[in-house]
Amino acid sequence: MKWLHLLVLTAILLGVQVHAAKEMHYKDGDVVPIIANKVGPFSNPTETYKYYDMPYCRPDKMKKQSHGLGEILSGDRKVISAYVVYFKKDVPMAKLCSHKLSVEDVE
């Protein structure tokens, strides 16, 4: 149970979720978009920030996702991330980018 809580907390903190709009059907090898959402502290769910306002590796070109009314009211801010995943294909570990944090980034 402890691992489940840790997994859920990690997913919330990263703000990354697999795109699951309505019913998606993929064929072997199809690209599965990975969506970045909002980030916020677990202790205050109303305090949220855009995922890429944080010092993470940004895609060269950000493509926003459409939002429903409920998503807008809950503060969702979905964009397609730079991660590339293919349906039913193993994804080897790879570096997305390197980023050194400055003092300003941390504060």
C-alpha cells in the first residue's frame, strides 16, 4: 500500500499523464502522446502551476491540448510533452535534455 501511495504522489507531482481522451485505439508502433499537466503541492491542491513554468526540459514547440469546462475550473493546463513513446514498444532509457539550475530557478 505504501508503494501505491508513493506512485500516486509521484504522478501528481510530475503532472504527467498518458493521454486518455474518450476512447483511444492504437496500433502497434503508433505514437502515444504523453501529456504534461499542472504541478502543485500535495498539501494545497488549489495552488497549481503550469508544468513548464517549472525548470523542466521544454519541448521546442509547445502544443496545447483542448480543455473541458471541468478541467479549466480545476486548473488543468495540458500540453504535449517532449517524451516519445510508441504503443507496445519498449522504451529504452534516454536523456531528454540537460539543464543546470541557477539560484533564480530554485527560488
